[in-house]
Amino acid sequence: MNATRPAAVIVLAAGEGTRMKSSTPKVLHRIGGAPLLGHAVRAARATGAEHVAVVVRHGRERVVEFCSAFDAGLLIADQDEVKGTGRAVECGLEALPTDLDGTVLVTYGDVPLLTGETLLALTQEHVATGSAVSVVTAHLADPSGYGRVVRDADGQVSRIVEHRDASDEERQLTEVNSGIYAFDVSVLREALGQVRRENAQGEKYLTDVVAIARGAGRAVRAHVVDDAWQTEGVNDRVQLATLGRVLNQRVCERLMRSGVTIVDPATTWVDVDVSVGTDTTLLPGTQLLGATSVGSEAVIGPEVTLTDTEVGDGAQVQRAVAVLAVIGAGATVGPYSYLRPGTTLGAGGKIGGFVETKNADIGPGAKVPHLTYAGDVTVGEGANIGAGTIFANYDGVAKHHSRVGAHSFVGSQTVVISPVDIADGAYVAAGSAVTADVEPGQLAIARGRQRAVDGWVQRRRPGTSTAEAAARASAPPPGGDEGGAAVPGEGAGS
């Protein structure tokens, strides 16, 4: 086993989180596109530890369901009715191999900004100094409410005292306990067996392990982090929003340092799993969510929300929403477009203003420019769909698929009543209701012949402004040709 990596990580996720005032377990509330527990598990996995155990209790079924879907290799440990972080860690140890040797880390499911790099640095310092216990600490300008770290003259940690139990002198200390630890596993097992529940809450406190280890003459040291945000936990929705904002700021800064232009980071939200290529510009109001990926030299925004969507190099998307869609290289989308799941827009294609698509495969260079619903349709390369076209794909019972061939043209205000196959190189006249296949090279006209009824307005709408306008338009022009046309050279005085 690599001594600079932990043997195991125990993630405590059993708390009820009553201050969230939610039916959802606290650790399943989301920031940056993942539940709080997901961020904690990723940090734990980044250490390279062979075993990662999650301790559960409140909302057990939902938390375990998430763990199974997120990381099938996680070990699940159930905390019993005995409360306290010490008991939670004890339950976590029971899920680990009995012959485990080395360093065990303890983290929390509600500390989403903690990184794997910090946990590795904690482990390496813990091993290098030969410590029995190492605790992550931070200095806060306002440490109110936090447990204080009390050090000996030699700089070791002598004890950790909760704010409510601290003396006036101890409350002046600015170094606080994060609750994140590295333990020698044998020391941890032995000390937990000695922790008592003789306190007002009747709980087993993990902090008591520090005093027990020190009492046995073992080394307890602090691992101080400069980035105090990594030690911040979520207890209510105000903290959830605060940490979500800090996480998003860090994601945006990472992207900008990698060559992405973000015009207004304050209004740009990017989930942690999103990737964006160099020289892409994100305009204000952009949200890139889930597993969205954007290529290089694209322009996204303003006011765009992409969820689990792939965008190719050089594409432009403005004022649009896309979910589980693919937008090809050099394609354009928007404004006010809605790409629903299953939409694929080929390279150089266009989905224009007020267009909605669903299960639509729109080929390279094809255009759906205006005011169209394209559902369950394949549009071939270079085809053009006129304004106001509707693909009527639903008959009230089942959905049906239509096809528009390569370089075909569908005129404006057409209704394609699926299933219909419009072949390559075909035309459909504007205003048609297409119910049958159209062969290559054909022009399909499916509309009634226009008929004009003279005098209808005067008979059926007498006295209206329309009738008055018709009368004026029908009257002969004033003056006529009375007196005949003038003859050149015969004017007065000739």
C-alpha cells in the first residue's frame, strides 16, 4: 500500500439536516450539478484510497440509491440509534476490512468544496510527521460558533473545545476545527472504544479521540488550510446558495484560465462536469448544466440554457434552451429556440427563431429557420423547412416519424401529417397539408383552389369599415378623361 495515500476514507452522511427544512436528505441537495454527497465522494476517490465508506441513517433509502447509481464501489455503513460523530465513525470502521492498516480519513457529506488534493496533502503530512491524529483547521476572521483548536507550547493540538464550552480566552482563538481528520487506524479503533457518552446530548463525540490520543502520549497535529471555504459545511439553504456561488465562481475561473472568455461570470453558471473548448465565448445569462460539452471558438449566449448537450466547434447559440441535444460544428441556433431531447443539428445547419424540435435529426446545412415545430422527423442535408411548418407527429394515440429528403424544400405554412416520406430533391408548395409520400423531383400541392365571390362584403358586411373601404377602392377614379387629351402644339395662345 502506498503510505502517502489513505487506506480508506469514511464519509459521514447520516445527519438529518433539520435546518434545511426539506423532505430531501441534506446531503442530496445539489450545487454545481451534483448532490453535496457526490462532491464529497469525488474528493474521497481522488485520494486513491482503496475503500470509501459512506455512513447513512436519515433518508437511508434515497441516500443509498444515490450512492449505488453514483459509485457502485462505495461501502455502505448504517449508523444505529447511538448519536454522534464518534459513533458514526465507529459504524464506518465496521464496514471496512478488519485487517485494514494505515491511514483512515474522515470527511463529511455536506462539505462540497473540499478537494482530493487537500485530502492527499493531509495524508502525506500525517504520515511524514508520524502523527496518530491530524485534523484539518483554518483561521477565520469570525470564528463564532466553531470549535476552537487549543495547542500546546510545542504546537501540537492538545484538545478541541466547542464554542459553547469555551472560556473567554479560548473564544479569542481564531483557529477552528473542520471536523476533517486523518487517523492511524489502530489508534482510532482503540480510542473510539474509550469514548463515553457522558454529555448533555448523550452522544459519542469524535473530538474526544483527540484528547484520548494526547492523554496516551501520541502526537496530534493540525493541518492548516488557507482556503477556509474547503472546510465549510451546509446546514441551511442560505449556506447552500453561498457555497454554490463560490463553487461556480471557481469553475468559471478555471475555464477562463484555460482560454474561455466569460463576459459576465456573475450571471454565468457552469456545472462541474461541463467542458468548454478554447476561444469559446460565454455571454451573460448562460447556463451550462449536467454533462454539457462545448467545442472551441463557439459563442454561447446571451440567455442560453444547455443541459446534457453537445455543441461543436464554431457553433453559435443565442437565447435558446436545449436538453439532451447535439449541435454540430458551425451550426446556429436561436433566438428563442427549444431543442428537446433527441435533437441533432448537423454541421452548418440552422434552427432559427421560435422553433421547437424533438427527436429531430436535422442534417448538415439543413435549415429550419422560423416558427416551426419539428417533432419525430429526419431532415436531409441542405433541405429547407419554410416558416410556420408543423410536423403533426401525434395522432392522439401514437407518435409517427416523417422524413424530408436531401435538398428538398417545404413551403411556408405546411402541415406534414406523419408518417410521410418527402424524397430527395422534392418540393412542397406553401400552405399544403401533406398526407402522402412525395417522390424525387415532384412538386406536391395539397390545398384547395382559390375562389373569389364578388360583392360578398357589401352583401354580408354592410355598414362596416371594411365595406366602406371596399366601396372606395371600387369607385372609378375622379375626373376621368373629359375634354380629351391635349394635343402637342395646340395649347392656348398657339
